[in-house]
Amino acid sequence: MTTTDPRKEATRVTLVGMYLDILLGIIKIAGGFFSNSFALISDGIHSLSDAVTDIFVLVVTYFSHDEPDEEHPYGHGRFETLGTVLMGMVFFAVAGILLYDSYGRLRSGEPLPVPAWSALLLASVSILAKEWIYHYTMRTAERLNSSLLRANAWHSRSDAISSIAVFVGILGAQFGFAWLDTIAAAFVALLIARIGWQLCLDSLRELVDTAIPKQRRQEIEAAILSIKPVRRITKLRSRQSGGKVILEVEIQVDPRITVSEGHQLGEAARQAVIEQFRDINDVLVHVDPEEHDLDEFDARPLRNELLQQIREHCRGLISDAEIAGIDLHYLHHGIEVEVHLHTPPLDPTQNHQLSRALAAIPAISTLKIYHNLYEGPVPPNPGHPQKS
């Protein structure tokens, strides 16, 4: 199965929309001029603004799909977000120009021209063409999960809706309500401004790292907690970049498991989220022991310091060569120490002496002594495949 390059697919759909916007824009402006329809001219300007933003989408898409690098470790998705904000500002500028012209025409007091019937045909063609390009672009945007392509698709839908308003305005002018054509032009401007506001608002939320909705958070937490050894989620932070979500999660596990097992659980939680939610770009999982105090740093001695103390207190009782390994568990009530010995079991007197010696270390709360009866690789089992 071949995988389509997201950048090429986004470029292709944008180019199709751009060529159609340029063609419709020229036809509607020329048609509006010859048919005396200011609404159709405004609609043509709207289509040409689509073409301008299409070019902008092409440029931003080129950069936003670049792989993460040293300067942008989280990728270049924010280029897409910034592009969406700038696109919204273009919408505002176009809307302001059209509103100003519509207001001037209505206030002038001069008789408004009645558009020709041919303007209705051009408006109908625009409605059908822009609705088609909306669906074509939106399908690609959903497949690539691209906020910028969604914005461009809605821009096409706004052009289709504005063409409907233009159609109604031209039709009303044919029946003696010449001012409806200018009102339709003003409606087009307000529609463009509204979409521009929504685009800016959504993208600014992303730029200021607004968290994902509560329901979405609960779904992600359920996916993580489905990994049964995960006891609890203590923190989940989220932010978005170019339509993708980046998560930082802190989970609590059994405090006695090994570092490697904790890492495996963290990777399993990360994989569960990425596989279930396609808009999750990355998950950073931090693994804590279940009894970890979230408010204060535990200033108890670290491993190297504690091992030195243990060896000093064991001197004369057992040699370093007799110690197979020492495991430390930092629990709420203190440090639990597990000493693994190569030697046969100690007699009660030796155990008592060793226990008293290690009990003198203030940080140790619990001591467990084990004697390794077997240490080595697992014997071959005919029922299990062996790694080469």
C-alpha cells in the first residue's frame, strides 16, 4: 500500500482551488461590470481573495510539513497556525473594503442600476463550482487533519454562500428592489468578516497553548488507564501545533517495579494514545512511583551515596564480592533496601548483625536479604521461540 505525501496532496488540492478561484473571479468581475451588478463584482473580489489565500496556503504548507529539526524540535506545525491567523486578517481587510463601498452606494442617493438577467446565470455557476471545491478540499483536510486546508475549504464554502446571497439580490433587483443588489454585496462582506474572526480566534487559542476540551481529555485518560499496571494519572497537559495535539502525561505505577518495566509501561501508554487518536502527534510520558509526593522534592540520599553507606556498615560482616546486587525502593515511609547475596543463607546471628549494622543508616526503613540460588539466562524451552 503506497502512502501519499501529505505535502503533495495538500498542494494539489490547493492548486485546483486556486485555478478555479482565478477563473471565477475574472468571470464574475467582468460579468458584474457588464451586467451592472455590484454584488457580482463583490463576489468576484471574494473569489480572487480566495486565490490570494490559496497562494498563501501553498507557501505555508511547504514549510509546515517539514520534519522536526534542531531549532524546531516539535516540528513546523505552528507555521500553519500562524498562516491561518494571517488568512483571517486578509478576510477582515476584504470585508472592510466591500462594506465601505456598499455603504457609499446606499448613501449617495443616486439611482441604483438594475442588474441584467445574465448576472443570475453567473451567480448560479459560482454556487455550484464553489460548493464542489469546498467538498473536495474538506475531504483532503480531514484526511490530512490540516487546520489550514479546513480554513481554505470554509473560505470556498463562504464564497458559495455569498453567491447565493448575490443570486437573491440580483433576482430581487429584477422585481424593482434595486437596493437588494447592494445589500447582497454588504452581506457578502459581513460573511467574510465572520469567517475571518472565527479563523483568527481558533488559531490564537492554539498559539497561546489552550488545552484540549474536557471530554477529549477524558477519552485520552481512559486510553492510558486501559494499560492495567498504570495506577493513576496525576497530570495531563496538552497543546496544539498545526492541527496536531502534543501531550505531556504523568502516570503513577507500582513503586517496586524496575526502571525498565516503568519505561515499558510508559511506552505502552504512549502507543495506546497514538494508535487510538490520529490527531495526537506526540506523547511525553513521565513515570512516577505510586507513593511519590507531588508537592515536595524527596531529598533522601541517592543511590551512589546510599550504597557507599551500606558497604561501610557491612564491612567485616560480608565482602563486596558476596553482594550480587542491591535494589532500592523509595517509598513514602522511607527507603526499602533489598540485598542479594551470592552466598548460602546466613545463620540467625549473621542476619541479626547485618540487620543491626544497616539499621544504623537513618534513611533505610526496611531491609530484605535474599540469597541467589540461581543466576543466569533462562534455560531453552522447546515451546518458546529463541532469539538468535
